[in-house]
Amino acid sequence: MKPTNSPKTYRVKSFGCQMNVYDGERMAEMLGEQGIVPAPEGEDADLVVLNTCHIREKAAEKVYSDIGRISKAGAEAGKQPLIAVAGCVAQAEGEEIMKRSPAVSMVVGPQAYHRLPEMLDKAVKGERATDTDMPAIAKFAALPERRRTNPASFLTIQEGCDKFCTYCVVPYTRGAEISRPYSDLVIEAKKLVDAGAKEITLLGQNVSAWSGENDKGHKVGLAGLIRDLAKVEGLARIRYTTSHPADMDDDLIAAHGDTPKLMPFLHLPVQAGSDRVLKAMNRSHTAESYLRLLERFRAARADLALSGDFIVGFPGESDAEFEETLALVDEVEYAQAFSFKYSPRPGTPAATMDDQIAREVMDERLQRLQAALNRDQMAFNHASVGKTCEVLVERKGKHPGQWLGKSPWLQSVWFEGDAAIGDLVQVELVEAGPNSLAGKLCEMAVV
Ligand code: SAH
Ligand code: SF4
Ligand code: F3S
């Protein structure tokens, strides 16, 4: 690679889960410390960071098409940007990316991105560098303080996964389960609030597995952390994602009833409704134990909105077993959910299982599942019409004078009137659509 001038502008593109969004923000902050500024909208950046996702084949392939597109645009403009590949594809396919894509000068895994500035120094000299080390938690201590934030911000409290569901790459790309220390999280939450955050979503691949020692030296779980963060002045809302049914304890269920700042929303992936399939997936719950768990959450917080993740077409899934997934959906009535076709991931046990399901069968199952999920989402939104609730204003809407925010149940709500980004306002929900609701701003705005 030829030496280049030091980059003056950057663009970080994050794919995949919210943890990647969080990592992308922290990389951006770090590049900011180096005096590099975000590239203006519509202009090419001198440095592009592709913060990638490896969860499904399509997500992983995207990185190569993006690299191709960026270098083609660079060639046409007569100026090649520096390209860094970060995230889970970097971790899983680091060497392959370097071989396949000469335009890439840096490959950095999700646990090593605090070393991006050093890699950048090398890249400017024309050297290529790969860093996919997984030092336990070192990165957080090495990152600059939080500066940038949105009214609704993310805070990663836990990383990695020890669950080894047989279809999933996360334990390989993100490593073992690790909890960040309690005091670091309280400090970071306060920094986010000082910078304007009103809502914080606590993140982890298995966020409910978080544990730590509080300032009095007592062992606390996620519920304890949530209750303490609820004491942070200026913080109005707390959410958490993603949980695993195996780690949900009584205290967390109780927190949904006794901590008003904890929003009435639970994302709890189930993946399938058949116990045989769940076992083959190495999920430690059954359909029945999952349903009983939800009942306990609903008993603690009657208006709890539920969300989940589903995979259709796991190897060996029969028609009858798929019907069990539909039956579970009918029973739960999710407020929203994510559903995917099974995608074989290299190195995972399920990828080499017998009875891989034909694409057409998966297509058909996904369609049926999504029709059921959409029906329930629409019904949930319809049932919200007439309610007055608090909305956190996150951005401007498409039309002048229009604002977009989130209800406590994580619905997108748009309304018109006198408001600003970061306001918490009372809105009457007046009309439901499949993906959002129209609201009417109430006279008294509470900030
Ligand atoms: N830690 C979370 C979510 C991990 S990834 C959990 O345990 O549920 C987000 C979702 O992607 C998963 O819940 C699952 O539904 C889906 N997913 C993971 N691996 C997949 C694969 N190989 N094919 C299709 N979907 C997958
Ligand atoms: Fe993947 Fe399962 Fe871990 Fe979730 S719990 S990240 S699906 S291995
Ligand atoms: Fe994707 Fe990695 Fe998140 S594989 S879903 S970016 S943990």
C-alpha cells in the first residue's frame, strides 16, 4: 500500500446489533480525539470504518460489496480513502478480508478497537494491520470519555456470550461473557446524562447475565444496577437488551414492578416454539418455561410490551414443529418481533447438521410467521390509540414542525407542535399504523 496523507474526515458505518452501534459511537469519539472530523453529509470521507455484522450470511457478504463500492468511488474521484473493517466479520474473517480486499488497510475486532489510532498511524505509512486480539475488557479503560450522545443512548454493560446456541456466531466473534464493573457503568451513565441523554438502554449480548459489586461491596445483578441508575438525576428512562430466558431472575422481574424509570418493554428472544428444535438449538428453555416466565413479567407489570426473535428453518424443523412456533406467537401476542431465516454460519454446530431446510420452505415459513407477527404488532398499536403517554423526542420528522419520538412501549410516535429534540412530552395517541403511531401533543409539556 502507498503512504497517504493523514485522514481529516471519517465515516463510521455500523451494521448489525445495537452493541455495534455503541462500538461505532465509541470509535467515532476516538477518531474525534485524533482531530479527525465526521465527513459532511454527501461527501466522501478520507477514512471509512465498516463496523460489520457476521450473524447471517447476507450481513457478512455486505462488507465485501461495500468495500468494492467505496474503492470504485475512490478510483473515480482519484482519491482512495483508508478503509478499516471492524466488528464481527473482522473478528471471524480477518485474514480473509486482508487477502480478498487489497483496498482494506486495517482489520480490527470488537475487543481491540481501542487500538485503532495506532493502526491508523501505520496505515498512513502504507502498512496494513490486523488486530483481532480479545483482551478481557481492556478496551473500555483505554477509550476516551463519553462526549457525544443522543437523547436515547446506548451503554454496553456486558459483552460476549457463553451460551453457544448451535446456530450462532456470537460466542466466537465476541468471546466469553464479561461484565463491565459497576462503578465504570455508573460513571459512564452520568456522563451520558450530562451530555444530554434522557434514556439509556443497557446493552449486552446477554445483558441479563450482568453481575457486579456495588459501591458498598455487595454483589448485584442487572436489577440492582437498574435500581441504582434510576437514582441518577436527569435520567428519565432505562431499558435493557438482549436478555436470555435462562438468566432472568426474580429480582429483575420485581424491578419491572417497582422501578418506574424502567420502561414497560421486554425483548426476550425465544427462537422457536418446538421443544425438540429448542433442544437442538441448545436453548436451555422450553416453550412452556418461556411462556411461564412471560406470565411472571406480566404479573409484575401489566402493560408490559413484549418483543422476541425467531429463526425459521433450523435444520430438521418439520412442518408440525414450525406450527408450534405459530402457536406460541398466537399465545404471546408480541408488540413487535424480529424473525429470520436460518443461515448456516461456518464453524457453528448447526451448519453441519443433517436435514438443512430448503430455501423455498424457509421463505414460506418466514412469510407466514411475519404475517402473524405483523397482525399482532398492528393490534398492539391499535390498542394504544386513545392513551396519553410520555414521548421522548429523538429527531425531527419528515415534514416541517413534525417530531419523532418513542413511547414507553418503544413504539415510534410522530406529532406536530412546539417541542425540541430531547424533550419528554405528553402525547395522546390518535392513529395507529403498522410501524408507528400518530399523536397529538398535549398542552402541558413536561421536560
Ligand atoms: N443474544 C441474543 C441475540 C443474538 S443475535 C439472544 O440470545 O437471543 C440476534 C438474533 O439473530 C438471534 O436472537 C437470532 O434470532 C438471530 N440469529 C442468530 N444466529 C442466526 C443464524 N445463524 N441464522 C438466522 N438467525 C440467526
Ligand atoms: Fe447467540 Fe445464543 Fe448467545 Fe444469543 S444466547 S448471542 S443467540 S449464542
Ligand atoms: Fe452481528 Fe456481532 Fe452484533 S455478529 S448481531 S454485530 S454481536
